[in-house]
Amino acid sequence: MIDPASFRDPSGFVFRRQGRLLRQVNASYRVDYDALIGSGLYRKLVEAGLLIPHEELTDEPGASDSAYKVLAPSEVPFLSYPYEWCFGQLQDAALATLECQRLALEHGMVLKDASAYNIQFVEGRPLLIDTLSFERYVEGPPWVAYRQFCQHFLAPLALASYADIRLLALASRYIDGVPLDLASALLPARSRLRLGVLLHLHLHARSQKKYADESRETTAKVRARRPVTRQQLFGIVDNLKSSVFGLTWRPAGTEWGDYTGTTHYSASDRAEKERLVASYLERSGAKRVLDLGANTGVYSRVAARLGCRVISCDGDPAAVEKNYRLAREERTEARGLAVHPLLIDLTNPSPALGWASRERPSWNERASADAVMALALVHHLAIGNNVPLERIAEFLRSLAPTAIVEWVPKKDPRVQQLLAAREDVFPDYSRGGFEAAFERFFEIEARDRLGATERSFYLLNSKDAL
Amino acid sequence: MPSLARLTLALALLAVFSRPAHAYIDPSTGSYVLQILVAGFLGAMFALKVFWHRIVGLFQNLTSRSKPGAPSVPEPSDPSESSASGGPTES
């Protein structure tokens, strides 16, 4: 079955055969594919950890007559999309894309697309997953993927840096990146003081508007008059790199070192919570864990230290950023500690997007695990978003057969804070109500109170193999 | 031989300006034009940067030779620097 997202590029496509993900290289792409391998670029990129490694399958037939080769790319454990990344993830993905382009130019090739969807995070590292993104370099034409790079990477990064971090979500509205005229209109005037933003976004948007209705002949004429040399392409890539690298974001009034998100435990309670979570995870035998409302990923790391692969979701951009920064440090310190932070608003997770709503599956379609953790989360959903407890239980059950849930009672200051300005319309929000709701879908395997607090922890196993 | 010269020129132009065979995305005319306009400037900036890094590198090599044990090549701290020092040497 051909992947629903694999239809734009005529060079080949991705398909599944007996559950195995394969990539067909079409005969029309033969010379470029051979150049990718023959020039040494493939080896260089794989060694640099920038391109997904693959195996050429000699005996595997293609999925259509046009096959030149069939490749078996190495596995990407969890697909995530640009609108689910924090600032640092998008920035690192942009830098990886530019490094691929720079190395390609050094090897007589060029990136023919610069889509953020071609990057996936594997072992905490941004990786180009589209092996067919390269073609032989011909001197003269400008970089064909320049517009796409600016729309997919530079525009959202500049908007997040200069205007508002929440504008990263624009990526989910615009599948081919943020339109540059929109970015230019939303950016404050002071953003023009940065050379890269001025050239690649503001002037770029103006140029696009000016030449919007020009014919093919005009393009050819402009190109013929002033060819772009390879050295100049290096210059463009280098300036894009500095521009991306120079953009920063930090939450108002905080330094990253001090940012702790929202933790409300004494040191001893926190140690006890870590111990409880670890013992529940060990009992469950989970290998793949979804941590919902993960904050900066403290308990994701408890799971990771037990050898679990963790998808660590939170809706707060600052918490996810901190989590990613930690994950990036761990990536260099200890390989194998696998925490994958994602920016997800659980009250409105990413929908299915793209052509026929099938190109980019929703978060719910992708999220599945052996165990789901919901620590200090239920009150946010039940009171902050009025979701009935039973629906929360059903939702967690849809994600994993095991759930580790923290119960925060109504009299807890955090819950009282949520109720501060509103009427308490939650008569069922009680320990009894919580257990009754969850017992519709789960058996309670273990239940522990946290130290002297009123908070409790539950290890829940599904009643049925769904 | 004017016709042969013209043919050679036409072939050369075709080779230089032909659209890459697999460019399947729309590069957008305005984006092409902007790149052409800024290419000279950014290319020159890049050349200066590479030149500057070479001077600095040469200087560091000279000083490190007088101080045995000192690293001869500085670790790049920012990716734009690494690209400048690792840029094309032959072009």
C-alpha cells in the first residue's frame, strides 16, 4: 500500500508491504540516486547522523513498473510533525536541513526540497528521512527549495522569536509552510533590523508579490541574465544558517537554567513520586511509554532510565523547550536515553491534515504505547476543560492497555486555583467518582497515597484486550 | 564557423539554465529573483568570512606552534562558523 503522504515527488514513493516500510526509487531518478551514492554524499550524510540509513533490497520487487530500486530505510519509532515541535526542535531541524544542503553542494548535488516534514527526530536528533531529496547540481539556477525553506522554517522561527511563541501553531494551518506575506505582516518592524529576516522574509515576500503574475519566460530571462554561482549558493546557505541560529526564544522573565515548569512537591514527596512511578512501570513491563502533561519531563526520564522509549507531551511551549534542551544534552552524554518531547495540547491534539486529510495522521492515530502516564493531569482536563472523568478514562484506554494516573483531590491548592473564579459544577470530582469512572475501563492493580499528601497514584490495567 | 559557435553557446546555455529534471516543487519566480539579487552580496560576505577564518586559523597555528600542546584548530561553537571553515576550498 502506497503511503498517503507520498505522492508529490515523481522520483519515487514510500509503501508498506507485509507491514514493512519500503521506498521505491523510480527509473526516472536513477542517475540522481546513483550520484547520491557514487559521490559519497550518502555515506557522508549518514555518518554525520543527518540522513536516514537504508539498505538496498536486490530481490524485492517494486510496487510499480517504474521501479529502479527498492530501499528499506531504518525505522523511525514515532512520527511527529513541525506543528508539534518546540522552538528548539524546529531550529535544529532547520539547521540540519541547511547542513544537508551544504554537504550536498560540496558533493556536486543539491537539495531539491526543504520541507520540514522531511525531518523526523530519531534518538533526539533531527534526521532527513527522504533519501530522494537530492539531485545533481547544475550551476546557474538559484536554489529551487529556497522558498520552501523560508516558509517551513525561517518564517515560523522568526514569528515565534519576534512576535509570539504560539504562532508556531500556524504550521498546522499551512501545510506548505507559513506564507511569507503573512509572516512579513505579522512580524514587528524591529525584525527588519536583522539582516536575515529582512532579506529572506520581508524582501522575499515583497519580491514574491511583485513577480506573482510573471510568466515562465520572465523567469527564464531573469535567470539567464544573472546566473547564481556555486560559491554564491554557499553564501546563501551560510547566511540562512546564521539567520536561523541567531533567532532565540525564552519565556518572559526566565533563564532556561532556572525554568522548572510547575512542580509543587517537597523534595521527599518528589523522591517518593519517582519511586512509585518507577515501581509501577517495572510492574507493567512497559517498553513504549506516553507521558501526558509531562511538563519538563522529570517522570519521562524515570521511565527512560528503566529502558523505556518515551513520548513526552505537554502543551506549555516553555516546558517542552526545557524538556528538549535536556534531551539534547542527554543525547550527547548517554546514547539510548530516549525521551522525545512534543508540544501537544491534549484538549485539542493535532488533527489529520493535508490532501484528503490523509497526508499527516492525527496525533491520536499515531499515539499508542504499552503504558500511558497521566501525572497531575486529570484535574486539568476534568476541571480546566470540563471533560467528564469517564471520558478521560476512555481516552487513556484508547492510547495504552496500562495507565499510571495521579489523582489530585478537590481540596488540593492546585485544583482550588482552577476553581478560583468559577462555579464548582463538578459534583462527581471525588475519589469515589474517579475510581468508578476508571473502573469502567480498567482494573485497579495498585493504589498508593503520596506521603502525607491527599494525592494518590493508581496503576491501572485494561479490562479487555481492545 | 559562426553557426558552430552559436550551437556551442546554445548547448552551453541549455546545460547551465535547464531546469533540474526532478524539481517538482514550485520555486516561485519572486523567490528566484530575490536569490539572484542577494546572491552576489551573500556570496561576497561568505568569501570574506572564509578568508577571515583562514587568517585567524593561520594566526592560531603560528601561535600554537610556539606553545606546544595547544589545540591547533579551534572547536567551532556555532554551526555558521563550522560551515565557513568547512566551506568549499576549491571554488
